Amino acid sequence: MIGVYTQIKINRVVNNMDLDFLMVSGLMGDVPPVDPNLKQWLQQQTITQESPGRIFQDWQSFLDFIGTDGAEVTGKNDYFPMKLLPEINACLSQPIDIDLKRPQQKSYPYIHGLYLLVRLLGLASPIREGKKSKLIINQDLLKTWQKLNVTEQYLILLEVALFWLSIDYGSVATFLSTFNTWMRLPQKKVKITKQNAGKYNLDYLETVTHFALFDLFGLVKLESGKPLPGKGWNITAIEKTPFGEAMMQVLIRCFMSQGSSFVSHRENPLIYGEFQPLLQEYFPDYQHKFTIPDPNESRELTDGIYQFKVSLGRAWRRILLRGDSTLDPLADTILNAFDFDKDHLYQFICKNRLGKEFYINERFLEEPPYTDKFLVKELPLQIGDTMIFLFDFGDNWQFSVMLEGINPPDKDLKIPIIEESKGKAPIQYEEWDDHEY
């Protein structure tokens, strides 16, 4: 426990933080120093398996549920099916009550937050088994993770939760969303009512997931009540902890000091521990980062004839293409198959092994990788996986491209070819009547 005098100092320091000033000064590399009293207090804190928060207890329960045999996942996002959610919820230290007829994974914020942490750290990935999928733990990477000490594990998990959590947005957007949620919280415990729930964005599941993780890491204390009829988790009170006040100030300053060098797209191997050099003065035991190896180093690329089913609305086309072809011929064949003119830019949108979207762009777009260099066999697709072919950023045509199979090489086969067609393709451009001008 900390003294009242120290708590007053912490509150005063945090209250004096100015978002606009931090944003501008951070990008310029001119970030004010951390208050000495707060720094001294943090240096006296000890991270253990039991505190701060319950993160390690629920983290281990979550990994135990997945187990060595894996756990069933479904849908395009590879989330847990509805039937498993109550069982996982019961395994956690503080199960929540909901009153939803058809709850989804996001309806259980603790479960959803833990799932995203496991995926983003690369410790578990979906594996296709016929028409079904399982979330399987990477045992080799888990052993590497377990070699980290408890301080390193806690701070790396916290970094992922605050800065890399979002599947749909980059790191900066994710952090600013988290930061804005935090800044809305008052210094004292606030009771959540129907009138003020919108102020804290509790209508958004992403915000509720942030609060759930804040709670697991000991940054806040949450209270909840009986769910309203037909509604989800009912948060009734939120209170910042002294540890949360101190850590968030330090982490915000870490983020601002990195400025534009802190980017969401990182090359392999992926390394978590961006702020290790800055946090080490508060936590001397923070010695090591966590590295996820480049999967292409151990992944065997498969040559052969790749079979894709490309759908647009109710129409679909089956396309065959060699694995050593680049993605440009695939794009050309898709457009020809649907009788589209190739007069706009395009990109392929895939999900990497961490579940995050990445983009393979036509050469005229700014960021690599590029479709004229990326090979079909390099796509991170298992049989049954789907990616998006986005054509024309104005009209936003989105073709669903599913990998149906990989056939043996055939040198005599003239490809790419459109093997089968079903359904009438939509019209790319509506005809204009001269009288409409």
C-alpha cells in the first residue's frame, strides 16, 4: 500500500498531463521527465504471479483450456464458437454474467482480450483439419516465452494489450483509443449509470475489452452487477489504481518519446519489447524482449497448381494458377473472369499468422510488398482459407478468394486458366443515359 501523501502527488502529476502538449512534444522528441516521486515509487514495486492484477492467473487458465489438443474455432475470424464460451468463462478468476441469447466471443471481454493476446504473441494459431479448425498452441514458442521472468512477461503482455491489441487498426490508432478511454476516467471511483455510460464508450465492445484488460493488469478495479434483460456484461463502477496511474503516465511518455519511429507494420522477425530500454530503469528485471521467428524460415513453400474459388456476390469462378507465379497474373485472371476492365488500382488483403490483416499492393501503391514480386505459394493461406481481392478503391469491389486446394505440378497445363464459371457477373459500370446530363 502507498501513503496518502504519495497518492496525492501521483494524482497531481497525472492531472497535469496535457494530451495536445504530449502529442506535439512527443513527435518532436521533447517529452517532459517523469516526476521523481512517481519514479521512486514505481521502482519499489514488485511484479509477481499474484500482483498487480489477475493477469497471470487467467492467462494460465486460458492456455490450460486450449491445452495440447487445441480448442475449436470457427468463422472467418477463427473465434471460439458460442458453445465453448460459458465453459471458458467459468475457468476464469472472475466469470461474468450476461443475458444474451446468442453471445459471441466479444460478448465476453476477458475471453476476447486473452484470445487476442495469445494470437498476437504467436503462441497459438488456427490449424485447419478438414472443414473444421482448431486453435493450437505453438509449443516451441511457448517454451521460449516461459524462459522470460515474470516481470518481462507482465510488461510484454501489457505492451501488446495497450499498443498492438486491435486486429483491425494499427498501433497508433489502438493506443490513442486506449489512451482516450483512460483519460476520460476520473481520479476517484465512478459509478456507471445509463446517463454516463456513453461518456466512457461502454457501448463499444472494443472499449469494454480495454477495461477488462485494464482490470486484469491491475490498472483499474471493476465492479459489475446483474445484466439487464437481453444485455451483456453490466459494469457498475470503475476505479483507477495507484499502480495504474503511475504505469500509464510512464507508458504514455514511452510512446511519445518514440514519436514516428513507433509504427504498426514491422518486419520479421517480430520483436515485442519496444519500451524495454525505457522501462528498465523502473523495472531492472526487464532484461529480455520476446522474438517471434520469421515463419518463412521454417515453412516449406509448396509448388504445384493452386486452385482458387473467387466469388463476387452470387457469381463465382474457379481459377488455376502455378505456385511460382506472382499475384499480378492472379489479379488479371480474376478481372478477366468477371469481365472487368483493368483500369484501377488493386490489392490483396490477407491475415498473417497473428490474425492481423496485411496488404499486398499493386506496384503503383506506396507500400510493399508488391503483387509483381509476391509469389502465390508465399501466401499465408491454408486450404479453406480466404483472402480479399480489393479492386477500384472508389467503387470498392471486394472479391472473396478461397484456396480450395493445391494440385501436383503439371508442365503441360497452360495456366492461368478459368476452369469453371457459375453465375452472371455484376456490371462494372452502369450505363449512362444522355438525357441524365
